[in-house]
Amino acid sequence: MAKDDREKLKRKVYEKQLAKLQVELCHLQDWIKTKGERVVIVLEGRDAAGKGGLIKAMTARVSPRVFRVVALPAPSDRDKSKMYIQRYLEHFPAGGEIVIFDRSWYNRAGVEPVMGFCTEEQHELFLEYCPNVERFFLEGGTRLLKLWLEVGQEEQERRFHARIDDPIRQWKLSPMDLESFKRWYDYSRARDLMLKHTDTKDAPWYIVRTDDKRRGRLNAISHILSQIPYKRIDKAKVKLPARSDKKRYDDQAALQGRHFVEELF
């Protein structure tokens, strides 16, 4: 049976495997903090490819002080006056941190040229110089992982319709999303150019198929864990100390007459 023909991964199986991976992410977190490592994870892909769900799955059980998510808004006039890479460098990790870019400097390889937000020359210069800039990151001791989330036409359309019909997902739809939906093949060509120029030996791209979101999340997290040579950090088991009764008083009585939230549930 071809991979694309497999049935969707069952929720029970997914949750069991995800729980195991989230334990490993906690071990990775301990190692990153102990070793003072710096890790950048770049997540790119079309709209509705599953970046947000993957980030939630990765960060649900770890500390936001170690795993930082960066999702920059459209650049301001001041941002536009900076060197292009500058606004991203400002969010790079210090020692003991992992930064996940929900879209990154690769906007200049995809969204910007397709939507006309940069010139053809700017696009070409980015593709030429990006590998050298990333080599500089790596030589400076920052680990760089790049994942492209690949979703098919039919599945993307299904997800867009789901957003249109669901009030709690409608915020995910923007005029930009609708415009990009029309330009499937423009984005495909931009993706192909990006991979041709920036899929390097030093900083390769890895493609994650995400038509089945659950499989995609598990495969992406497993890959990330496999790319970092972390080890479990031995820690002494925490033991709760005894509470002191030295200044004991009825602290619940002191709350009488205060405003409490109505208990509706």
C-alpha cells in the first residue's frame, strides 16, 4: 500500500506516540539547558500545511523559557529599513534555548516574491547569499534545522473550507491566505527554487508530508529529536520538604467576604 493511501492515524495511537515524544522533548530540554546549546528550528510550508499544530504538539509539555516560538508580523516601515536578516537575528537563541520560527527569513523565498512584496533582484540576492549566512550561524555554534511541511492541493482546500465553516478557526483565514490559495503553482515554483539554492549539505531541508496531520507531527518531532545528539541528564529525585506550622493560622477564613468567580461548572 502506498503511503498516501494509508488511512488516517487513529487518535488513540497518535496520542500514545506523541506522549512518548513529548517525554523525549523534555529530556532534550534538560540537555539544551545543561550544555548551553543554541538551536534554531525553521518551519516553512504553504498556508494550512500544519505548522501551528506541530508547534503546539512540540511545546505543550516544555518550558516556554527554553522553547521560544517566534511568529513575526508583517514588517513595519522601520523593519523594512533594516538589513533583511536583521529582524530575525534579534530573536535568535541565547545559550540554553531553542527558537522555533513559524515562518522565517524564508519569507523572501516564498511569500514575498509570489505576492510581489520584494523585487526580482532582492529574491535572487537572497537565494544567492542565504547559504553563506546560514553557514555563518552554524560556524558560530548555532544548530539549524529546516523543515518544509508539504500538503497536497485537495487537503489544503479541505482545511480552508473547514476554517470558513468553523467560528473558532475563522481567525486563521486572512485575505493573504485567500490570495495565496489561488497561486498554488506560483508557490510550487518558488518552493522549487528555494530548495535548489538553499538545500545545502551544511543546512539541508527536510520535507514532511502533512496530508495526515497526526503522522506529520509525529514524523517531524521524531526527526528533530534525531538531529540533536542529546542525552538524558541524570537528576536527583525531588523531595518535597515538610511545611512549617510555625506561623500557622486559618488562611481560608481570611478569604471570607472576598469576590469569588461564579462556579458555573
